[in-house]
Amino acid sequence: MPLLQIENLRKSFRTSSTLGGSGARLVAVNDVSFTLEQGETLGLVGESGCGKSTTGKLIMQLQKADQGRVLFNDTDLTTLSARQMRPFRRQIQMIFQDPFSSLNPRMTVSSILSEPLIIHKLVPARQIRDRVIELLEKVGLTAEHEQRYSHEFSGGQRQRIGIARALAVEPQLIIADEPVSALDLSVQAQILNLLQELQQQHNLSYLFIAHDLAVIEHVSDRIAVMYLGNIVELTDAETLYKNPRHPYTEALLNAVPVADPDHPRPAPLSGEIPSPVNPPSGCYFHPRCPYADQLCREHSPPLTDSGDKHLVACHHSEQVGQYLIRRR
Ligand code: SF4
């Protein structure tokens, strides 16, 4: 049984007049399904507005899905009341892109980390300080940091505090929403390494949300690529990087910078993301796709297994790779 099983999740919103007319309906997440095993990392990647963060919020039940199921350890979270959901809130934690906005500036690090321990009655009062120091050390900080406020830390250190707070409640699943996007490259690597170490120590599962494939390459076991609310490709990370079968994945891979002076320059994705209020006919990617033909303009391709659990939504997946800038 997977730790997390998402089935046919769908979420739409009514938009304001600035987004295609008053009352227009925007489908943010459209029939999304995937599973996540204990100890596994699933990367969820796509340009901004593709529905990946909404998917994270639907799993956390921060937003309610219009339809579909979110099975966590075989319990459907979409059917639970706020009270029934409480124990699951402990088991599913979120790490955000901007740790500064998610850390209370009036609380010391000690208070930030003590709070969940007290609320969930996880350790006796006399052991709280020891546990706070243990959490700080787990994320590469020290006891010296416990009486400081979040504004006294660098971006990387604040993200470490955010990770410690998530760990405090001993979760099984962490949804990491762009956790390193706001950090310098060298700090990104440190945080990614830390997340991997913690995963091994605690057998954590991660849903790792990112807007490009560069960040998640080394942390993901499998990767799901989202475009305009739909998963368009899902497979293991190695296969996705070596043998993408969807033109959008191919374009995302070509946009990844490579640290090799002889490698061709990264190619930015061409064309604008279509409005989700008024998406294109047929395959949503056809206005930006170099392989598109009449079939694509008229018929939406279903997500199907093209072999070895490699799921792709493309009429011409066998042609994909012609434009891929191969990495050495
Ligand atoms: Fe491109 Fe057609 Fe595949 Fe869509 S179905 S990604 S337009 S080739």
C-alpha cells in the first residue's frame, strides 16, 4: 500500500474580471493521479501556475478538492472533518519557498520549535529544551541559535529552521514547495543534501515541488511533469532525464543550464503559457509544441503507460527526443 495515493484530483476556481472575465472558471488541477511510497521522493515539476502548489494544498486539505480522493495510509482525507484531520496534520508537514514569511518574527527559534512539541504533547515539559537543541543540531544549527529571532538568520539558516519545525512533529510525509528557489546555488546544494540525509535517517517521503528540472534531478526517485493542471509525463528520474517522451519535458530539459563550457546554451521554453481560463483545443501544449499536427489540435491525448510504468500524454511520444540537447 502506498503512503499517499492521489486519485483523479480536480480543483477549479472562479476568477476575477482581470483573468478572462468575471465568473470564468479556471481549472487549476485536472484529474491528477499519482502515488508516493514510504521513503520515496516524487518531484512535481512545471512552470508557475501549472497547478503543482494547488496539488500540495489539496493533499494538506488546506483547500478542498472538487472531486477525487487523497488516500494517506489508506484513509481518504477528503472525507474528514477538521477535527478528524488533526492527527494527519502532524503526519503531513509542509516546507515553503519563503521560510521568512512562515516564521513568526516575534518568536525566538526556541519558541518556534517548542510550540508544536507542546501542542501535540510530544515530549514531557522538562525535555522540551533538549529536544529543541536536538532538532537544531539535526539541521546543522546549534544551541547558540535557540534564543535568536528569525530576522537574525540568513535565508539558508531560516530554511533550516523551517525544516526543523517540520521535523519536530515526526511526520511521515513532507511537501516541500519550492524549498530552495529563493536561495543561492551553493546554499541550495546544502539544503538539498540536508533533506536527503534527513530522509535516510527518518524514512521520510517527500513531494518535492519545483519549477524547473535542474533543482530536483538529484533528489527525486520519480518525477511527474505538470502542464496547465494536468500530469503530462510521469516516470523514474533516470528515464525522464535520459529518455523524455513528452515535448514539454524535452523543452524543460533543454532549459536546464549545464556546467560544461562546450555544452550548448540552455534553450528557454518558447511561447507563452496559455490561459487556464481559456485553454487551447485538443492537446493544451500544441501552440508551443514543435511536433504538433492536426490530430493534436483536435484531440486531447490521454495519459497512458508507454511501457515500464512510463506514463505520457502525447499522440507522438515516439518522435520525442529529436530536439533534445543531449547531456554528456
Ligand atoms: Fe505535442 Fe501533439 Fe504531443 Fe501535444 S500531443 S505534446 S501537441 S505532439
